[in-house]
Amino acid sequence: MMNCTAAAATTAPMGRWNAKKPSAAVKKPALRCIMMRRANPYEPIFTGTPMSTKRVNSGQWALGLWLLLVGISQQARAQQPVQQFMQLKQQYPAEKAVYLDYRQELTVELKGDSVQVLARHHYDMLHLAGQSDMYAPDQVYSSHFSRLQKIEARTLLPATNDYKALKVTEFKDKFEIRPGIFFDDARVVSFSYPAVAPGVRTVCDYTVRHPDARFLNPFYFASYVPVQHAELVITAPRTVRLNTKQFNIPAGKVTYTRQEKGNNVIYRWVADNLSAAKRETDAPEASYYVPHLVFFVEEAQINGQTRKLLGGVSELYSLYSGFVTGLDKQESPALRRVVDSLTVSARTEPEKVARIYYWVQDHVRYIAFENGLRGFIPHDAGRVYASRYGDCKDMANLLHEMLRMAGVKSYRTWIGTRDLPYHYADLATPGVDNHMITTYEPRPGEYVFLDATSKYTPYGMPSWMIQGKDALLALDGKNCKVVSVPVMERQRSRTVDSSVVVLDGTTGLRGTGRLALNGYAKVRQSYALDGLNPTDEAKLVKSLVERGNNKFFVDKYAVHDLDTRDQPLVVDYEYRLQDYVQRLDDEVYVNLNLDQRYAADRLDPAKRTLARTNDYFHTTRTRTEFEVPAGYEVTYLPANTTGQDQMLGFSIRYERKGTKIIQEKEVFVNYLMLEPAQFGQWNTVVDKLNTAYRDAIILKRKKA
């Protein structure tokens, strides 16, 4: 029996939920490994390899019977089309559409020595507004883990007392191709509902076979439009033990029943009148707040023997350890020579680890690749070294093998990014993980998390996306351990901007400065700068140092230490700022708060209902030296001020030193998830910060 120790106690939705896309404003590393991108059953798409719809099998016969029963049930409670449309249009005046029926029916089947699941999906949408034609195009995804058996779709046109069906006749089946993906076995069936308009219904029915019951999709009760009726039904033999976990479901919202019928048990969950799920800027993934149910098979009687599938960390690690057993049976001589050359002059073990880690970051290109279980099984280290590319599990295994060659013990590690809300203590299924790294333990209980896919992340820091997450360490073939990845304190991601400014003409400023970025601030901007042409680089540098107003110009700049991970990313720059200084008679007003970050960052709890995410804690320090022009004296110097709570804080201090006025300012952000209950505290600091931002020094011309 495997012994797994939990030192601490973590995907995105399936079904017809359209998860938000991340902002493309700043280039981010391609860290979401294709390992488990399709194999991870909680991704926001459908998954499996489609089979010919001409092939008749028991699954298709069952689908036909099920559709007949669904149709009878719907007719029994149907309303006249016009009456139904008007009623729901009044109930949802601001919505484009509503799901009348949103259901899945799953049947657990014991086939030979495997536990499989046949999943029947039925979605019935009533269109309420002209803009609902955006829902006319539709897609169903499939892959090795979720094999499409049959699909039917139709538009129901309102008639006098019923609807007339207009079938979809054209389905396009092809491999899904996405930027940055070298190969993916996922396929997509695309189609479009005809004659979509207010008052019509669009209905889709399809069946998917999951050949391995350990890779199932959660059921989301809510969607991107309101749902009148959501229902999940699971039928399983009595000899199968099923378990479920509920997330974000308000008490009393979902009705659960269990019925024994013959040799089967029927589990049913029903919810009615669900509002459309919110989607807001910088909100967490839908699995953090949308009501959903995760279900999994714990054990089953197969051929007279009890087989454990999932249920705890031990069972999950039993699955994972099988994916890495048999790797690297033969050592690569070429890889050995690289390791020896990297470590020959290293004075300490951490130095060896850092050198090898940086070599993998620099010399192995991240390329996503999946083909069935290849979504979980890494390639041998020698092959990855020879090809110089791989996905996260390939790079993690290569790093693990190179450290072994250097005489350093490390652990292959499975982990979920912060896209996923789950912890192993709450849920131990493949849906908890979507990434793989390597972990080094320099001293007992001290861990260094090495994510080679994050090219610019320095040794000693985890990649930003796994902070605070659970990591599953493979101690050996039978033993594992769950540990927590720390959240990096704000001083690790420090931005320091120092500049000297003087008056330029009557209303402008001219200055020279140096911007130094550390930690995740450097990682982010290093990715943004990577590979830019001179024109785009100049635009990015301007956006980094821009201040004052939109009449800011960078005259000259130089970037240093872009590829030196242990040093800050430095930008030296010279700039002009026009029409900024205010004059009134013989007084000059100069606001040294050239950078007013978070000035417009009040959060209205009446408009925003979801939490806001932040990639990392950080602090920004600004030092501005202003040379008082000859012939002027300082008649007003703003008072020093501070303000802070747990999530946001600042301090602004002024000092006169000879003919200079020096402003020292620090602003810090200290959250990864800002909950709506914290908006009030946040706004209090923002208001105080804005008051401080408006304070300017006043100069007056000296009398002759």
C-alpha cells in the first residue's frame, strides 16, 4: 500500500461554459502545459476521438431511447411557443437567450477489465434577442479521453401550437489547431444552427464515451446565459462506489435524490432558475464561483475483484506513478557530458541545481504536444535533450534526470496552477493538476520549486502561477508527499524607479531615470521584451516608464540584464514631459506624483460582484529629485502621508536638500485574490492615495 503524507492540503469548467480569455496586453509565458490540457478533464471544452455516425452500437441505441424519453417529458410540460417566449422575455429582459433544459445523463459501465462511462448531453436554448445569433455557431470537442459517438443538432421554429424542426446537416470535423500547440489529438466538430432569431430554440444532443472513468468532467449547473432547468443523472451498478464533491452550490439550491433500481443505483441532481454566470475583468476562473459538481468513481468490482480507482492522494499517485515508471532506462552519454560541464566548477549543491535549471530554461523550447496518454507521460530525458523541445512534463523529467546525473536528489512534481481552485485534501482526481515541475529539497522540509517552462523565473522562486498551490512530490515509486508552494512576499517583486527632473521651458519637465525590476516584475517584462523589433521595443519601454500625461516622450533608452536572471532588469532612460507644470501669476505648481498608479482603481461593489485576481504581490518604489530653478523659492511642500490595509498601502515623503526637493514614494499590493467583501477597505486606501496624489509643491519667483 502506498504511503502518501499530506503536509498541506487544488480546472476550468466543462460543459457549455465559455471561460474568459486572459488579457493579451502583456505577453505571458506559455506555462499551461498541454499535459492535462486535454487530458485534464476540467478544461473548458469537450473532449474524445469521433467515430462514424453510421456505426450502430448499443450507445447509439441508448441515445435514441433517451432522446425519445426526453422529448416525451418536454412535450408533457411544453407551453405554446409564443406564450413561452413572451413569458421568458419578460423574466429575462436583458438576456440574449436562456437554456430551457441543460442536462447530462451518465451511465457507468463495466467492460472487461475497465470502468467506462457513456455520457449523453442535451442542451435546449431559447433565443430571446436579436444578438443571440452569436450563439448560432457551436462546437463539440473530443479526444482520446472523451470519444464522440454521435451528434445531432436542430433549430426549432415556432409554429401555431408547437415547434417545427430544422436539422443541422453540415458538421465539420477536424483537428483543433491553436497557436503555440505543436500537436494535439483533440478534434472539434463545428456546426451552425440555421435560422437563429428571437423565439426559436436550438437543441444539441450528443453522446461521448469515456474509456477510463478516472477522467470525467464536472457538471456545471450554471452557464453564460440563464438556465431554467439543469439536471445531472448518473446510473451506476451497485458494485460501483461513486463519490461527489460540491463547489459553490448555495444551500438548498440543488436537489439530490438516490434511487435503487434492479442492479443499478440512479443518482440525480436538479436545479432550477439559475442566473447567468458572471464574467468580469481579472476575475478568477469560473470554477472558483460557478456552482458545479465533481463526481468520480472510487472503486468498482471488476471480474470479482475490488479495484480502487480514485478517492484519495494515494490512489491518484498510484495513477501518476504509472506514467513515469520505466523512464530513462538508458542514460544519454551526450546529456551526461552536458551535466558534467555545467557542474564541474560548482562549489555548492544549490549552485549545481541553479546551473542545470538555467540551462534547461535556455536550451529547451517549450512546445505543447499531446496524443492520448502522452498528455501525462513524459518522454525520456535523452530524447528531449536531443530534440531540444518539450512540454512541461518533458522539461520537468529532463531537469529531474540531469539533477540525478549531478548527484542531486529531486522529485518529479504534479501541480495545479492558480486557474484551478481545488486542494488535494478536498479533491484528489486528475482534474486537480494541469502542470508538472521538478522540486529540489536542499534541507529537510525546505523546497525549491523549479518550473523550467518559466524561462525568466530565477532560481529560488516558483513560477508566479503556482504560488500557494499544492504540489504532489514523487518521493519514489510508491511514496509521495503533498507540500504547499509559498506565496512570494512583495519585496521579492520590487520595482525601483529613480529619476532627476528639471523644468523644461515654462510648462514642461525634462529628466533622466533608471528603472530596475526584480522578481516577477522582471519575469513579466522580460517575456514582453523577448524578441521585439526596435520599434515595438521602444513602444514597450515608453509604456513602462510613462508618467504625467499623454505628452510624455522618451528621447533615449538602454535595456540591461534582460537575460541575467539573478540581476534586476534595468532600463536607463531620458524623457520629456510637456504641458505638465501649472503657472499662476508668479507661482509655479509642480506635482511630483508623476506616476499615479491605482488612482482610478476604486471598485464599485454594486457593479462588480466577483473577486479580482492579481498575479503576484509587489511593491513599487519611486524616488524623484526635482531641481528648484534659480530665482525661485519653495513656498509650499506637501506633508508626508501614509495609508494602508492588508491588500494595498502607500507612503509618500518629501525632503528639502539644498536646491533639491526629493520625493520618496512606495506603493505596495499584497493580494492574489481580492474578495468583494474587501472592496471597501481597498477603496478607503485608494481615496487616501488620491488625496495625496493631488498635492503639489509650490514655487514662487523671488523678488528682485
